[in-house]
Amino acid sequence: LVDPVVLDQKACRFFPRGSVVRVGQTVTVLNDDDCLHNTHVISLGFEYNKAIKSKDRVGLTYTFPKGLRTPAKITCDLHPWMLAYQLPLEHPFAAVTDAKGNFEIPGLPAGDYEFTIWHEATGYIEKSYKVSIKAGGEATAAIKLVAAKIK
């Protein structure tokens, strides 16, 4: 993961919409808009709520003190349609899908793993998706989800 993680605000939207953050990793909040924004991070055991002036390209910072099982919700109290999610973890083994639903988790050691699949529209889609990775190899799997589960 890159340090720091950047959470930008452009055209009254957060970018990126979803990201993975390591516990203790700095998150820098920027504002590219011509208006004031408020970045409000809501999670279990951690809350961050600060205004950021227009065109602030230096930014404000925060860090998550502990890992979470589900992503923290990020809103702007001034513009209620603005929404993003960050998942703070104590390890580097997680990913956010691209626009086509693809992802990879590089550097995952050989072994048997259980993954959780989460979507902002519905929460947990799959709490225990199992994958085995052989020594010196990689695993490729098509994860098929029923669209009706994502509401």
C-alpha cells in the first residue's frame, strides 16, 4: 500500500469511492472543489469529523487506530450524496475490485484462506469464500454472485 492514502473531493464526490488502509497508515484528505466540505468518517471505535476549505491541496490527515471487519463509512455532512468507504486492516491482504469486478492480492503466501465479500449496497455478500494457494503458485477463481443479493 502507498503511504499516504489520498482521499480527494472533486465535483462533490469522494475519490476513490472505496479503498483499503493499513492501521496506522496516514490518510490525507484533499479538496479540489470551490466549496467547503466536511469529511466525516464513521466506524466502530473511531470517528473523524473535520471541515476542509475549498481548493485545499495540502489537506488534513487521520489514521485508523485499529482494524475493522467492515469498511468505515465516509460522508460529507454538507453534501449528503457524497459517500466513500475505507477498510482499515492490520495486514496487507485485501483488495477493492475494479470497474469490471476484477481484483488481485499480490504476495499472499501459500495456504488455505477464507475471504469476505462486501458490497456497499447490501453489506456482506459472502462471509466465507474459500481459496487455496499452492506453494510457488497462484490461484485464479471466478466468484459468481447472484445479482439479486446486491440490492
